[in-house]
Amino acid sequence: MSARVSVRTALRVLVLLLVASALLGGIGGGLTRAGVFVPHTADAEWLGRAALGHAALMMCGFLGTVIGVERAVAIRRRAALLAPLSSAAGAVCLLLGHPAWNSWLLVVAAAAFAAASLVVVRRQREAHTLLLLVAALAWGVGNLLFAAGRESGAVLPWWFAFLVVTIAAERLEMARLMHRGAATRVLMVAAVCTLLAGAALSAATPPGGGLLYGAGLILLAAWLGLFDIARRTVFAHGLSRYMALCLLGGYAWLAIAGVAWGATALGWPARDAALHALGLGFIVSMVMGHAPVILPAVTHVKLRFSGWFYVPLAALHLSLVLRLGPGAFDPPLRALGAALNAMAIALFAITVAWAARRAASAQR
């Protein structure tokens, strides 16, 4: 029994270190791309690789691994750990300068994750579980295109679809608490189909695919804003209100991302807004909102919620306004906004660690 506990502990530490490496590498690469000088990295070759692989590190190495761990814990299958271990190892290979290993490890991760999602569908055949499987398959398509060396315009829509549809599926599950009818599920499926059609067309006809993809994001934002339970829980107190504000703020950024994605397809200089309103404004807001619930369930580490969680959330949104507002016309302001984005994420990590320490002290 003690040997099993030791193996589990070692495995958790390994995954944590790999996830941290992917996150730090992704943040460092993103700052470099935004023109922010990272101290003590003048001769760091890994930072150049991180800048080139910024999207892969953040969406696959970090978020893909975290979601993979959550799915493995949910279905209680050891084999499902292959997905997060492969995606995390792929991120490390990217940072070490082994792009081929990185690419095919991500393909393995997506295949294992799709298998885990299929287990969920077999246990509970519902609209939201089918969407979870669709999201896993979208990740697989994106990873195959990435391994084949396709350009970012073909890969990124599928990677974002993986994350966006995963979130949408979880919110569709929560919508059942509000006793929504079948029509709401049909509308959600229609929005997801629009998004996936845009992703599929983006490689062949970027303008048309981009417009359709942006429309899919806007439709999903409208659905979430109209039907999500956060509209009610925002009037609650404590953690429930905090989560609702994270969600509602994220939905606003999702709509902005849809508009910016369509504008980019029409030739407007809105690519930074499209990518980071979606990646930071929507997805990271979802991470901040769900972390106080998901982390204890996955890691068995309790968190004690407090009003301090609002500080990194506000910092994220305000820094994103700076980056995508005046920063769109002023490169130094854009770099400052990117640096503040990174500081907001770091502040959230510190807040989570402090909340865990408070919970442990209260328990003692």
C-alpha cells in the first residue's frame, strides 16, 4: 500500500512539474513574441523555441494536460493518464528542441484523450458528453495538422475549438439545472457545428472559414450569455458569485473574439485581439473560475476561498483591455499589456497557493 502511495505521489509531482514547465515556457514565449524583454534569457535557446511554439505550449502542453488529468480522474482509468503524460512530455520536447517528438506525442495525447472521452459517452449518452467527444476529436485534427507541418491558420482553429467546445459542453451540462428545453440543446449544437465548419474551411479558404469561425464564436457567446446558470448565480455570494463573474466576463470576451476573428478574415489588423480575447479573456477566465472547484477534486488539496481571488481576475481583464485597446495602436503599450497579462496569471497562482495554505492551517 505504501509503495502504491509513493508511486502516485511521484506521478503527481512529475505531472505538476511538466505542467509548470509548459506554462512557464508558454508565458515566456508569449512575452518574447510581444516584445517584452525577459531578464537573464539573452542566450536562452529554449526561449526562442518557446516563442515559436507559444500556442502549442499553452493550448496543448498546459491546458490539454490539465484537462487530460481532469478527465482521467473523472473516469478513474489509469490508462487515461497516457493523454496528459504525452501532452506534457511533448511540451518538454518542444522546449528541448525536439519538434518531431513534440508533434507526435501530441497526436498520441489526443488519441488517448478521445478514448477517455468515449468512455464518458458510453457511461452517459447525453448531448454534453457527445460534445466532449467532439472537442477531443477536434484536438486530434489540430494535432495531426500540426504534425504534418501545416501553418497556424489551419491548426489554431482546431485547437481553440477543442478548448471552446469542452467549456461549452460543461456549461450545457450545468444548464440542465435550469430545466432548459430541447431547443436550447439544438441551438448549442448549431453553434458548435458553425464553429467546426469554420475550422474545416480555414485551411482551404481562410476568409470564408474565418468569417464562419467568428460567427460560431459569437453564437456560442450569445447562447452562454442567454442560457447559462451564471446569470442566476451572479446574485449569490462567495465562491458562487466569483465563478459567475469569471464566466460572464469570459462570455463577453468570447463575443469580442468572434468579431475580431471575422475582422481578421476580412483583412483587418485584429489577429492579436482574435487570439488573445479568446485565449486569455475567455479561456483563462474559465480557468480562474473553475480552479477553486476543479483543483480540490483533482489534487485533493483543499482551497479556502476569499475575496483576494478577485484581484488576479480584475488584473487579467484590465491588462487585456490595455493590450487590445490602446495597445493595438502602440507597440510599447501592447508589450506592457502582455507583461501585465503574465503578472495576472502569476498572481492567480500565488492566490491559489495562499488559499491552499489557509485551508491546511484551518484544518490543523
